[in-house]
Amino acid sequence: MISSIPKWVSNLFGNTLRPNVKIVEISYLSPQIKKIRFQGDISKWSFQIGFASVVRVSETEFRNYTIAYHDKENGIFDIVFHIHGSGIGSQLINSLKTNDELFISPPRGKKFYEPSIKQQFIVGDETSLGLACSFLSFLRQGQHQFQFYFELDEENRNVPELLGLENCTIFFKNGSFRNKEWISNLPIFQTLDLATASFVLSGNVKSVQTFRQILKNKTAGKIFSQGYWLEGKKGL
Ligand SMILES: Cc1cc2nc3c(=O)[nH]c(=O)nc-3n(C[C@H](O)[C@H](O)[C@H](O)COP(=O)(O)OP(=O)(O)OC[C@H]3O[C@@H](n4cnc5c(N)ncnc54)[C@H](O)[C@@H]3O)c2cc1C
């Protein structure tokens, strides 16, 4: 996905990339996790689980974020942002306050939800919390059996609960999600029907790749995966 465009292109599209949403509410779920409610004309937007929107974070830079919740009638939507410090996106998000305006595109991308699959196993990190929120009501309504596995910094351990997520198992970031043997021996693989379950992998690229490799050998079920960020790489 494109994360930056030349300045002349940005000038060319100037009007269409102008601020189109306004911040109406902000809450911090931890010092690193900022949930922002936006208001704008989203009447024609299509919301699918797994889709992401691009946020214009500077004149020429764009970053992907997932819409965690939306209400078309009232024109509002929420994004759960991970503030990790070093990136231009993270810095902008950190500075945002109520009534600020910015450009956010309609969501697009890969679909991650298959309603006909009974058991759904969803793996991610702080950047996947919004995806998990968008999943939850569908998982409940569809009476799925589901489990979230998150690798999180210790200071974010309470965030899934604060977001109202359920069936969450939390692991602190210590390299486990990149350890093939550790992943292979996870007890969840004894309880899932590996022939039919679906697996949704997002978050850190290396963690996604490691889980995917293990799952490829274990399951005939559907694997949906997308890396959301990679050490040393700007804007995936
Ligand atoms: C489809 C999709 C959906 C996404 N949804 C969300 C979402 O809902 N919420 C969310 O917070 N993020 C989400 N992301 C991830 C987000 O786009 C990236 O984290 C992005 O790189 C942040 O931009 P930045 O300008 O802050 O950092 P960049 O300029 O892109 O990167 C600067 C440095 O920071 C590092 N870095 C980037 N992200 C992280 C991180 N999360 N933790 C630690 N270091 C990091 C990079 O490796 C790089 O070294 C999503 C990504 C994709 C592709």
C-alpha cells in the first residue's frame, strides 16, 4: 500500500485530500493507546471487517488504521491508535485534540471475516485492537466460538477489557510470537477443529509470518493474514 506521495501529486489532489472529519471525543485506554471518535459524512462508506482507512499524517504521508466502530446514522466512527513514539503518524495522533480536523479515506482492503466458519481464532497486537473491536459484534451475533490472542506491552494489558473485548488471552511481548516451537505447542491447537477453523493474523509482520508458517502445517482451515507494521519500515 502507498504510504507517501510526491508533493506535486498531493497538490494535484489537494481538494480531495482536505480534512473531511472532525474529532469529537478522545479517551486514553493507557498512555500508549488513544481511542478517537471522529464525525463526518460516512454515509457512502463501506465497512467490512479487515478493511482499513488511510489517515493523512502530513502533507505527503499516509498511514493505515482500522475503523473499530461506526454509526452511519450519526456519522461517527472510532479508531484505536497505538502511540509508539517514533513515527510521523504516531506523533501526529499523539498531538490530536478535540475539534481538530483531518483527512481519512473510506475503508478498503482485505476481508477477514467468513460468517460460515464456526470457530475463529484471532491473533494480533496493539495495532489489531481496532480490528478485534470491529469483529466482536459479528462473532457474538453469529454465535461463533472465538478466541483472541494478543501480544502486548505490559502497560497495555488491561486495554482489551477496557474495550469490552472478551475471550482474550494476553501475552507480554517477549519474542514468544516469533518462536515456532512455542507457537506449535499452544494448548489452543488441541481444542480447535483444525480442519475447519479460521485464523486471522495481523499486527507485527514477523509475528504474523511465524504464526502463518506454523498454521500452514497444522490446518486445512482458512488463514487470513496481513502484517500491519515492521521494525525499521515506514508505513505498511
Ligand atoms: C491494514 C492496516 C490496518 C492497521 N490498523 C491499525 C490500527 O487500527 N491502529 C494502529 O495503531 N495501527 C494500525 N496499523 C498499523 C500502522 O499503520 C503502523 O503502525 C504505522 O507504521 C504507523 O505509522 P507511524 O508513522 O507512526 O510509523 P512509521 O513512520 O510507519 O514507522 C516509524 C518506525 O516506527 C516503527 N513502528 C511502526 N508501527 C509501530 C508499532 N505499532 N509499534 C512499534 N513500532 C512501530 C516502524 O517499524 C519504524 O521503525 C494498521 C496497518 C495496516 C497495514
